[in-house]
Amino acid sequence: MHRQAGKSQAIARENHTRRALLLTALVVPLVLFWWASATAEPLRLTPANVESAALIEEVSPPSVAENPVESRRYNVVVMGDSLGDGTWAGLYHVLRQDKRFAVIKKSRVATGFSRADYYDWNTAVREIAGETRIDIAVVVMGTNDRQPIVEKGTRHALFEPGWREIYERRVDEFTATLQATGARIYWLELPVMRSPRFGSDMAQFNEIFETRARANGVAYVRTDGLATDESGGYTAYGADRFGRTRLLRAEDGIHFTMSGYELLGERMANAIVADIETGRMAVRVAETVPQLYSEIAMPAQREAHAVTQSIAPEPFVYDTSGRRPGRSDDWRWTGPVN
């Protein structure tokens, strides 16, 4: 009896001890946590040495440039003959990803400065300027001008003094009209031709164009090294603008394939972009509204031209009517663009 009672008391003491140890195990951590919380720094989510500077530093307001660069879009208007048609296509290919430019075709096949009775470029340029903002003018002319000039009933043979005087006057008038709009002009040198006789005549046209460009303050863009052999002579095949060997010239020995026109376009684009990025593209603004916007330009067009800086550039339009495959002005293409 006594032995059983003593055993029950021992079990009770052992249970009490266990309860006391368990209670101590639960209470002590709680007390320690409360003391640590009361004396510690506020809780950090990340160590101070790796915390984002954006979370702990004062953010400064964005700085404003003293002379912000004006962002604008340029109308590049291409004028000329069938070589101008192709140059427009090549220039469009080269600049198509550059959103600063809208490349607009105003060239016309089989035209020039000699036959004003057939197509008068000095009338046409006034009409173009009256309806289209011209920031940059690209001119490709001459291949159709190997013919006499008739003025005031007098016939002047090719390259004789009277012919040259009239031709240069027409070039200067054309240039002055474009300059009056404030456009910067780029005159493209005629490339090397296959026929020695034709090429010799084109060299004389180049001499006229370069001389008048210098006199009038016009940028003259050379074509030397484009679609030529090692000696600078004519070649039908050569490296395209990506360095691949391609057919560059058309069967007539005058015009180009699309790969060739892209070379002309790239040469012109390089000149234009260089002028813009070096600050030389300071488009002149005419002091007064020129008389060229008189009877030719409609009143609404004259008013629109007075506020040209607010007018969006014209989108280019592919006009494939009347184009015969294989001609220089056949700039239609399919498949991926170079």
C-alpha cells in the first residue's frame, strides 16, 4: 500500500517538473523576443549596403537642355529626268528606315532644260514649290539635253556659246527658284557612261552643273567610284552597297538597275545626313514671299506655303502608270529590299 502511494507521488512530481520545463521553454523565448524588439533598430527589408539608391536618395528633377535640338522631318524632293526617277527610288530605299525624311518624287522622264517647249522645268519648279514644302532638293538632269535650243526664233546648236548662255541662264533660274523657298540643293553629278561620245557630252554637262553650283552656292555631289572599274571607267557589274557583286547598269549603258540606283541614293543620302548631323543643314528662309508664288500657285497654296513648318510631309506615292519594264524609270521591285 505504502509502496504504491510513494510511486504515485513520484509520478506526480515528475509530471510537474515536465510542465515547469515546458512552460519555461515557451516563456523564455517570448521574453527574449520582447526585449530584443524593444531595444533593436527598426526592421530592414534589405541590408543597408545593398539597398537600392533609388529608395534612399532624393530624386532630382530632370535637367532641361539650354539649347534643345529641334526634332523635325525633312521633305526631300527629287527633280530631274529618268535618272532622277531611279535616284528617287534608290534614295527612298536607303532612307526608308530614317524617320527624319520623306522622299518625294517630282522627276519626269524625257525632260531637261533644252526643250522648254516640251517641258519647262522653270515653270514646273514654281508649281512644285507652290504645292509642296521643299526642305531638300535633289536634282539629276542632263541626259536628255543633247539637242539644240530654240529661243525667240533663233536656233542654237549644242554647246555653242549662245546655247551655253541660254542653258546656264535656265539652270540659274531653276536654282534661284529653289533657293527662294529656303531649300538646300544637292545637284548630282552625271555618272560614267558606256558610250565614249555620249559620256564626253555628259562630261560637258557636268562641267556646266559644277560651275553653276559653285557660283550659286549649291552642293555638288560627285558620283566618282560608283559602278566603275579600277581605272574609273564604265562597268556593268560591280559591288552593290552591301559589297555583293551585282548587275549595276541597264542595257542602254546609261541607266541603272535598282542595285545601281541604290548606290546613287546612298551617295546622296550620305551627303544629306552629314550636313544635318554636322549642323550645315541650316535651311535658308526667304526674306520675302518670292514672286514665284504668283499666278502659278493658287492663293490657298500660297497661304499654305507661308506656314510650311507646321505642315506634315507628303507621303510618297508609287505611280506605276505608263512604266515599261526594263526602262530606267521602271523602279518597281518585288521581294525583299536590299
